Amino acid sequence: MAPLECATAAETAAVPKGAPQLKDELDIVIPTIRNLDFLEMWRPFFEPYHLIIVQDGFWGLRPLAFPFKDSACRCFGYMVSKKKYIFTIDDDCFVAKDPSGKPHNALEQHIKNLLSPSTPFFFNTLYDPFREGADFVRGYPFSLREGVPTAVSHGLWLNIPDYDAPTQLVKPLEKNTRFVDMVLTIPKGTLFPMCGMNLAFDRELIGPAMYFGLMGDGQPIGRYDDMWAGWCTKVICDHLGLGVKTGLPYIFHSKASNPFVNLKKEYKGIFWQEEIIPFFQAVSLPKECTNVQKCYIELSKLVKEKLSKVDPYFDNLADAMVTWIEAWDELNQPGASAEADGKAK
């Protein structure tokens, strides 16, 4: 088998530039502690879009409730964006090649996922029936074929898998070489471990739930930021009748983080998740929760009530969830952008 390689900058530069999709409606959010040289490879795909770079660890003031010195800081970019859609990627992610050897346009595929419906209420055995060459199979209820709006598009990775520290330690050389040409809707009632390094979402539909929690510097846990957001987001999507897709697109993940450092960040989460996941599996939001903010505030109350017994950290997290929603609403109320621009001048 040939060695797994990402596309080169020259190869991506040679990709024909089609009409950019959603170029005025989508922000690209990137958390980083490194330089931004990796963006040169992405230039043909990203050039028409607005980028929000969150430079981790270099904020003059540490905002209350925001993660610090952790990739979870990316959620600050979600809050300040004024676009309908968000695509987020890490600074160690490069353009993957598809099985034919061509550069794979991850952003284009995320847009396709977000603009097509999801089918969370009945599983289609040909996976995404809205993809070209697929349809609903025999026996699929016609009443459900319209689908529901897609709130989240969760992409995957070639090369370095997204493993936890114990798995990294026992499989230090393992690489993901399988490019599976598949997109599917995660069924209603099913949680998943969301990875934030190749992710897109409809900010208007689910943005307020994309809080990556209290992680990193000064916190007892790390590397559970995207998973926390994923669990919150999924139960809210299920409640509001929204869809989450996973599968394509792929990126090429180039750097494996140190498993011993990761274990220090993760070890409490590895214990806590055995109670956190059943908590989310049992969550039932009241019918009065008719939008994302109301759902998230209700979740914060349940976190304080049910998870505080696990560790006092969850008391602080529940308070931070409320602060996050208050800040989101303040920054995203009608006219907030114009007011901020006026103050800047």
C-alpha cells in the first residue's frame, strides 16, 4: 500500500475554482497556537471566505466562561461571527486526497451536507438519500421523506485518528487509511463523540449550543470540549427536530498530540463520562423549550442538579453555560453588530 499523503499546495492550487458557495454567508473559525502557514494549502478553497483566527493564550483579558489555552477557545469565534454558517478546522489539518488521488474539498462537502435535509427519524440503508445516486429504499415511510433541516455536519480525518490517550498509548502507530464515501444522519436518540477539528454547522439553527465548555488552563479537564458541545447539541437537535450528519468530508490530520500530556488532561473525563453520557441519554427537555437558548438554559439547570454530585466542576460549568447564553444574546441581538462597529470607530 502506498504511504498515506495529504495533497500538496501545488495540487490544491491546480484544482479548478468553481463558483464559491455561501461566500457571504459562512465564516471559517480556526483556533491556533502556531503560525498559519498551513492555510496556503487551503487557499484555493478558503480564499473567497472570511476567516476568524482565535489566537489561543494571547488575549489581553480572559473573558468569563471562555476556555483558555485550549482549542475550545474556538467557540469565541462562533459567538462573534455574524454569518449563518460556520466551518471550523484545526491548524494541523491539511487537504486530504480522495481515492482517485484528487484533493478533497472539505468545505464544499460540508456545504452540501448542510444544505440538504437530514433523516433522523428513520434510518435509510443507503445512508444519505439526498446524495447524487442515492434515494429512499423500499419500505421507507413517504411521510418522512421530506426530512428535517441539517444543523450540524461532522467530518472525519485520514492519517492520525482522533483517539483518546489510552488508545493512543496502545496503538501509537495506527493510521486511518480508509476514505469511506458515505454520509449518514445520526438517528434521533443516539449520542456521538463530536470532534471539533473538521466541523460545520448552521449558526442560526444551533449556534447557541456550540459552547465548548470550561476547558484548559485553570480547569480540571481538557480534550472534552468538542464532545461536551456535541452531547448538548445532539439532545437539543433531537428536541427541536433538527438533523446531524457525519461521514464525508475528510481532512488529513498530520500531528498526533502527546498521549501522556493528553492523559493528564483527559483522566478525569474518562471517569466522568461514565456518568455524563447516561445523564445526556436520560435528558428530556420540556415542550416550553422552543428555541436553542431556552433548551440550553434548561440543560444548565439539569447539569447543576444532576452532575454536581460528580464533581463541583459541574456547578461552575452550569453557571458558565448561562453566562455563555447571556453573552451570545447580547452580541447577537438585532443591531448589535452595527453598535459594535460604531464603538470601534
